[in-house]
Amino acid sequence: MTTPARPLRFSLLGPPRGWHGDRELDLGSPQQRALLVVLLLREGRSASAQELVDAIWGERPPNRAVGILRTYASRLRQILEPGRSPGGAAAVLVTVADGYELRLPPEALDVTAFERDVTAAERAREAGRTAAARELLGSALGLWRGEPLEGMAGPFAHAQRTRLSERRIAALETRLELDLELGAHAEIIPELTALVAAHPLRERARCLLMLALSQAGRREDALAVYAEARRVLVDELGIEPGPELAELHKRLQNKEPPKTAPVAQLPGDVADFTGRGALIEELRGLLLSEPRQGVTMVALSGTGGVGKTALALHVAHQARAHFPDGQLYIDLRGTGEDPADPRTVLGAFLQALGVEHNALPDSLSERSALYRTRLAERRVLVLLDNARDAEQVRPLLPGAASCAVLLTSRAKLGGLGTARLIDLDVLHPDEAVELVARIAGRHRVEAEPEAAAELPLICGYLPLAVRVVAARLAARPSWTLASLVERLADRRRTLDELRVADLGVESVFRLAYNQLDEPQRQAFRLLSLHEGPTIPLPAAAALLGLPPLEAEDLCESLVEVSLLRSPTDGRYRYHDLLGLYARQRAEQDEPADERTSALHRLAHFYLATARNAHLLVNPGDGRAHNALLPSLSPGQHFEHWHQARAWLLAEAPSLFAIIGQAARNPAGDLLPLAAELLLMTDVLVHTGGHAHECEQAAYAVIDAAWERHDPHSEGRAHLQLGWVYYYADRVDDATAVLRVALRRARETGDTWTVADALDRLGSCARIQGHVDRAIAYFTGALDAFRECGDRHGEAGALSAMSRALLKLGRRDEAVAVAERGLAMHRELGGAAHTGYGSYQLGIVLCAVDRPEESLARLTEALEIFRSGEARQWEGMALFRMAEARLKLGRPEEALHAARTAVRVLRDAGARWALASALGVLADILDVLGRPAEARLPRLEALKIFERLHFPEAEILRDRLAR
């Protein structure tokens, strides 16, 4: 919050009052004071007009309530900022949207100072500084000047008065507990007696008075306090005293030494804790479940900064009332270099449970036994925060089923018997945005909703990171959310930006990294070189240069300490920010030659596996058989083409990522690897879902090849880019890049690339209407395929060439060439190739008026395409079958096939094929005497052909004109 120049201060812990320096302010009418009080209690957060109206007048506001509100605000400005000129001192009462916000330093309000001292006292007590905690609570309670908000009426004032009064009494009871711990039992008896008289239904105060009396040797008086408590509770509420009072009474009756005051070691709850509602309820249910068969244990694990401690404390505070004998807490420092010694921890716990220092046993086993004895028959919640491992935790576990244990640890604490293990994940996006709003100000989030959503996304929804960016915004009111998004977007600086004061994400990660042994550290570093979304185990083994079982052990050891996650069996991933940190560590700690070697191993693994998959999906395909680079890895093998295709689809992001990495790496021999791997993504291009990624990867190889004077890699990358454009119906672009591929391949003697480029140029020329040129290209392709021995390529070129011959009117030759192409495909094997050959022959046979034979070939092709899940080819076969059925005089059957084709091709996103199918559908409707219906699909087809600049557009324009 901005600090104003004028020294304003306010008190609400009594009658509402305000001062400007030493001069007390006249705060105006009761409703005007109410407006000021509401804004003061929001502590820098804005309030809308409706919220203010509800708070001041409740359910029955006056007419023109908002106008009256504006008048009060104007008067308050005159009181708080007399004589302020525009551009002068910072405004105190600020208009925000339709409401208002007070901008004051924290020390300006006594409520804030009270809460600050109470929180500081909790921290001091947690650190074992009992006397300091007692002094801080005394200071906090000294701020009170009577009943809070005295003289104010209305539901808001009543609710706040109740809340603040409860906070005061709770702080007073805690201070009195500390007095007991410091041995001042006799001195506080009068104060406790007055407290009990003022609040006769508060059992905690009764317990403290009974303890003070018994410790002062006044057992009978302590028993009388219980008798009076029971009478009041039964008469007023109809209930018996709670378990804490009842047990203390029992001990005093039996003349047993009374237990000390209930242990209350929990640090304060997180004031702005946000989200995780379902998980909180689950944890509460586990901790409070009845009946108990043994000690209830819940272990929260997760990466650093994911909010384990915050969640554990929040749940512990919600559950504390169910553990009347108190709560024990310790930070076990499991991520540091000096983890807490269980023996020392037990000594502190035992002293908190009333064991004198000189009565503490020496050995760990004896202390653990005494600890279990002290907790027997008591209801105590034990929070063991930041545990290192199960061995550190085991001696600190109670034995009584009445107790419960809540653990947090980076490691997954197996070996703790019945402990319920919960691996904590990041925040839900909506929860992360809400956390930003609570810390930085809701009005800022509402003013920039898009940036507010992007900030936590950049942070990977990690609570610590979100809290850091929100705190930076809170400390810098002039910053926009968009400006911080821009700063964080540079991934080289992201971790540096995620730091505020002594709180930083990188330091949390460093603690965990420093705990690893060297093999784990190297694995953590090297695995970050994989830039795909997840790392499959075989790829991890390749990166690490280890057998799969050894690699799995290392990866799982990182999962155990929450530095990796395993979303599915055999796959691993970093949290986004951990991945950034791992890459930084790799750049700083891993020698450059080892990083390059690891990248070599990874690229060879993916190349070999992609070849294996490609050959299973397309047996005999020349892309894999004419690679110039031998693979240094056997890669993964697959039993069926379904598995191979599934692997290619699943690993697509990783394949394109490694292509880009290999292309950018300065090591010269990685670029040809990138070019070869690029060619193995052909199956992904056919599916139509990865055209953009493949285009980007191709240009990464082309740019690198140009810089390094590598025409061979450049040629092959241009070839793949030509296929990308061809399948995207960008025929002119495909022609341009294929010509570059052809030039580079001829320069380097890459005969197979020459052949494939000529074959695809032939298809482009046919589509563009340049039929003679297409024949020349196909002829050249056949010669080149024969020269390099690629018979699959030769068969494919024959099948494609038959369509060009058909365009030239060489009907018999077209049929013969198509039949020869199909015969070669059948001889060589491979369903996909055979389907392609059948499809091309079916088109030619239909065009030469042999529709029955055409339908047979197209039906065969359709079955192959469907079994291979090739949706675009399935749709194309269907509309060609519709053409054949129309020629056979079966228009109704043709109509069904054409409509199915349109639906399939629309889903597949195949524009040229969809336009062609729409044209066939229109022709069938014309034959059926439904020309009005035919116009719509014909118009849609025309628009597609015009966008593609295909010659079919002119034919359709003529048809529509007629």
C-alpha cells in the first residue's frame, strides 16, 4: 500500500477514533464513521458500493443509498485530506470502480498492529522463545481501550465486534498459558478468576484456572472450579464439560499430578490460504475419523513450493478443537544440510508435555518410550513438518490411537505402516488467480483479467511462485499485471524474477537439489535436455546412457523426492519451473561435451525408433531405407503397426522438439540427424494434426543448414516441407519448396531425394493443370527411384502418373500404368501402399467407363484405409465410390456415399478433398432432380477451390452460371 505523506492513525479497539498527528479528528455522523470503519477493516482492499451499502445499512438501506454513500465519502476526504491539491500528496481515500479503498501504512491502524504482534508471538513460541512470545502478546493486548467499535450499531459492526472480541480473549488465554509455562501460576489466579466470571462458558479459561490453582497447591479450589463449570454448562447449554476439563478433573480427584496446560505449538494459520477445498475436507475426515484402530497418520508429499506446510497448518488449525490436549509442532529441516535430530526433538516435545529438563532420559529409545507414555490416553495432534525420511520420523510417532499425526515431506514417506500418502499437486487455475487477487488486490485482477490468468500459468500454478509474483505486485502499486507477465515471459529470467525479499522459488529448488547424490544430480540435469512434455523411460535411458532398469531406478529416486513426477507408468516430467531450474543447473554444472553427447544419444534413439515405427506403418518405405545416417541406437521396437502409429502420435511433440534442439546445437553432426528425423514425421503430416509443428521444425533445419553450408540437410528439409504444404492443399507453396529440394539434392547427389521431389512435383503439376510437365516429372522420378533401388517409390510414381496420363486422354496407357503400379504394391507388400495403388486404379477405371471394376478397387482401398485409421483417405475413397455408383445408375447409393464422404472429410479438415466431395454430391443431386439442393454444396466447393487457387473453381463457376 502507498504510504501517505500525512501521519494519520486510527483506533478501533475501543470507540472508533482517528488522529492527524496529535490532533484528534471529528469523524462525523454514525453512518459516516461506519463507512470509515468498513474501509479501515478491509486493510487496503477495495469495497464496492453495494458491499458498503450492505455493511452500513444492512437489509433496509435508505432510498438513494449510493448517493448518500458518495456524500459521506466526500466529507471523509475533507477530513482525511484537508487542502489536498491534484498532483500533491498521495490520496488516502481512493475511488476504485464504483467503490472505495483506503490507502494507509499498516502501522496506522491498531487492529493491524494487534494482529502483527499476535502473529509474531506465535512465531516466537514456535521457536521456543516463551518469554518473548509472552511480551509480544502483552504488547498486543495493551492496544485495547475497551469494547471494539464501541457505540457503532448495525449487523456489520456487531459481526466485527464479535470477531475482534474473540481474537482478544483467545490472545489473552494464550498469554495466560505462557504465564503458566513461565511459572507465574499464583500471579495470574486473580486475572483468570475475572476472565472466568466474565466468560463462564469458556472451558479453556476454566482449565487454565484449575491448572493455576492446582499448581499453587489449591486442589480443592480447583475441584470447585470444575463443579461450578459443570453446573453452568448443564444449566445454560444442557451439555457436560468437554474431554479436556473432564480429564483434568479426574486427575485432580485421583490426586495425580495435573498435566501442564494444553500444548499449543502450532504456528499461525496462513491468513490468505486459498483453494484445495475438497482436499481439506478429505484430510479433516482422515484426521477426525472414528473409531480409531491405531494412530491416524497422513503424509503430504510434493515438490518444493507446492504448499505442503501451508495446507498442513490450515488443516491442523481447523482440526485443533478435536485435540483438546494440544498440538505439537516441529520443523524437521529435512531439506537442509542439518536435519533435526529425533533425540533433540523428543527432548523439546517431552518438556512441552511437562517433563523437567533434568528428568529427560538420555537415549533416543528411552525418550521415544516416555513420549509415547506421556501421550497415552491424550488427544494430541502432532504436525511433523519438512521431514527428511521415514527413519527421522519413526521415533516421533505416538502410540495412542487417540492421537493423530500430520506429516509433510518432499519425499514420499513409505515404510510408515498405515500412513495415508497424499502427493500434493499445484493449484487449480481459478484458485491461483484467486490467490493473486487476495494478495495483490482484487481490483487489479478485475482490471486485467487476461494478464491475471496468464501470471499463474507462467508460474506453473505453483503456490510459492504465485505468492511471490502477487507479493511483488502488492509491493509495487504502479506495476500492471501485464508488465510483470512480460518480465516473466523471458524464460532465461523467470526464476530470477520469482523472488521477493527473502522469499524465492530458486532457493527452494536449490535445497532439494543439494540433497541429491551425484548420480541423481547428473540425472536431474541431463533429463532436462529432453524438451518434450513427458520423458518416456527408453528416452530417459538414452539420455543418461544407462540400461533401462538403472535409468528407471534413478528416475524413480527423483520421483521419490518430488523432483520429477510420473504422470503415467514409465513416463516422467518436471514441473515447468523445476524444468527451468534443471536446465540452468545443466548449463552451469554439466560440461558442454557431455550435454552434446547426451543430446546425440537422445537424437539417435528417436531416429531409430521413428524409423522402426515408420517401417511398420509403411513397410518398405524409401524414406527409412534411403537414410544416409546409420543409427547408433536400436531404438524401440513394436509388435504391431497400431503400436507404432500410437507411439508416433504420442511422441510427436518430443520428436519436433528434438529436431529443433539438434538443429540449433552448434555440434555439426547433429544437423543431419535432425534432417533425417524430420523425414520420419511423415505419418504425422498425413494425419493433418501436426502440420504447423512440422513446418516450424523444417524451417529450423533449413535455417541451420543455410548457416552451416549443409545443402544435403537443407534439401531433405525442403522435401519434407513440400509434403507439409501438399497435404495442407498449398500446392503453389509446395511446388516452390520442392524445386529447392530438387536443386539441393542434385547438387549433393542425393538420388532418393531427387526421386521423391520429382514425384511430388508431378502431383502438384497435375493438380495445377500442367499435365505435360507432370508427365515429365513422373518420368524423371521413375528413373531416379530405379537408380536408387526404391521399388516402393517406383510403384507410387506409376500410380500417380496414371492420373496425368488420363488427363492427356491416353486412357489405355493410364489403365496399364495404374495396374502395373498396383501389381508392384501387392508384390512388395504393405497395406497402406496397396490401398493407395487400388485407389488410383479405381479412379482411372471409373474415368474410362469401367465403373464395376472401379467400385471393386475403391472398396478394397476403403477397407484398407479404415483398418489403418486413415480418415482423409477414407473420405476420398468414399466420394470416388459415389462417382462409380452414379455411373452404374445407382444414384441413391451414390448419395449416401457422398454425404458420408463429406462428413468424414469435414472432420479430417481436408479442404481439397472436401471440395471435390461436395462437387460430387451436387452432381448426384442434379441427377436426382434436386437442383435447388445441389446449389449449396456447389457454392461451398467453389469457395474452397477459389481460396486454394485450384483450376476446378473455373469449372464450378461455369456450372453455377448455367
